[in-house]
Amino acid sequence: MRPTQRRARVGGLCGGNGEPEANARGKLERKAAICWWRIWLGAGTGFDSAENEGLLLKAGGGAEPLPRESKRAMAGRILDAAAALKA
């Protein structure tokens, strides 16, 4: 990101397996977002399930594990983190 470029996008979501932090961090930087969350797919979590588990990455470094919980609870956790980062 260029020094004068502002981070306008609050965040985004990606899902998958493999190298979760490296892949999500790449998307975070390419999209110039404030945060990016990566959900794990499979074993009762992901797009077709009632629960998610994943990782919240923050611009400038830092990652926070997102424990397995309902999608509604995780959405609240992510929105709270994004609001704190944007403030």
C-alpha cells in the first residue's frame, strides 16, 4: 500500500483450508482493508453450518483466533473488533 493510500474498506471474509493466515493476510493487504477474517471450512464449521471458527487479522499486524461459536456471535465479535480498529 502506498503511504498516502488510506484504508477505506473495513474488512472482508475468506474461507478455506491450507495456509490460513498467509492467504488471509495477502487479501487484507491487496484490498487495503482494516481487518480480514478467515473461517475454517469443514468439521462442522463454514458456509453450510450453524457455527464458524477462524482467525481475525488486523492491518499493521496482529491476529486474533476466533473460537468456534454461532455465526451470530462471531459476527458480533467481528463487528466489535472492526469498530475498535476504525475508531
